[in-house]
Amino acid sequence: MTLIVALQGKDGLVLAGDSRGTIGDPRGLTAINDNQTKLFKLSSYCGIGVSGSSELAAKIIDELKVQLTKKNAEYADDILNSTRNLIRTRYDDWFSKFEVDKRPGLGLILVGLHKPKPVERLVKMRTFLLTGNEDFAPRLFPDGNCLLGVPQYATYLMHRFYDPGMTVENLSRLAVYLIAETATQDPKVGGPIRVATIILDKGYQELDESRVDEIINLNNEQNEKLKQFFFGG
């Protein structure tokens, strides 16, 4: 299983995910692999996070990147159309004998910047959710916040702590917190956390491991302060 987090702030977008893959019945004990890649850069201004069959997703995304390079596609709306068309084509090719709800589970969060029309002044931010059980019909999240995988714990925490005035730096800490706290409650989420940011003047950038570790340590310090608060310290 997994947890993919997309958050939108005043200066950009954050995309984050865990790295745990599980094999077996999710209602019971499963084998665990903490080396799954779930975040992918699609262009200078767009990224995607995947939940479900990561090996299938990796194969499709490799092909998608070639298409996007040929089309010189950089912005979210153009990339969305290419992504949906390709993934539906491949699923129909590979799993034509299966009903839609019997095909391998796959969900994607696509985030990025939208190139403004000539009459528009501001570059817009886009967050789309596509899931296999809905034939990858794109759903737009106007506020830019979306969770995929095991969302129940993160949903509460996001509603509790999120503010649209947060910067990408703030949101990176919040995204890591949502995943790390979920991992303490559900063993289907875990492993190293990956975080990417998308800002207009910097584009798509992934945080290095040392920065993510630093964020985890800062979050743990704040958790300890909260614990001490309840002791009256």
C-alpha cells in the first residue's frame, strides 16, 4: 500500500510519498519492500505520484516521458491528457479480458503548473487524481490538496494543521509529518519518505535524503514539545 500527499501553498506545490510496497492480503500480514519508487518527474513543472502496482506504473511512465519529450510538453493540462490517453490504452491492451474493477489497482496524483492563456496573468497550480476503478477519469482538486492510498489518518491531520497561506517549505514539513504519523499507525505505509516541490522560478525539485531526515528530526522535536506541554512542562 502507500500514502501519496499533494499540498498546495501560496508559492507552489508539494508532492510526497512513502516507499513501502506490500504483497499479500492487506487485511492480514504481508511481505514488505521499502524500495519502491512512487514519485516521478514528468517535466520541469510537473510530477506524478503513484499508488498500487508501482511496477506497471513505472513501465507506463517510462513510455510517457518519451512521448512528453517529443511533444515538448511542460505544463500540467497538456501532460494530463497524454497521461490519461496512454494509461487507458495500455490497460486496454494488457487487461482487455478483465472487467475494469478486476484490473490491477493503480492510482495517480498528477501535480504541476498550468500555462496561462494570453488573457490570463497568473500561472495556475493544478492537482489531478486518476484511479483505475474510475477508468482514470481526471478529477481536479481546486484547493490543490489530495491524498491517495491510506488517507484516513492523514486526512484528519491535514484538516487540523493545513493553512493555504503556508509556503512550500512549511508544506514540506507537513507532508513529511502526515506520512510519518500514518506509518506509526498503519504498517502498510513506511520506508524512506520522498518529497518534491514545484515552484514557478525553480520548477520541479526533489529534496535530498539529508533534508528529509532533517525535517523528520524537526517534526519529532515538535512532537516532544507537545508531549511535554501535556505534562505541564
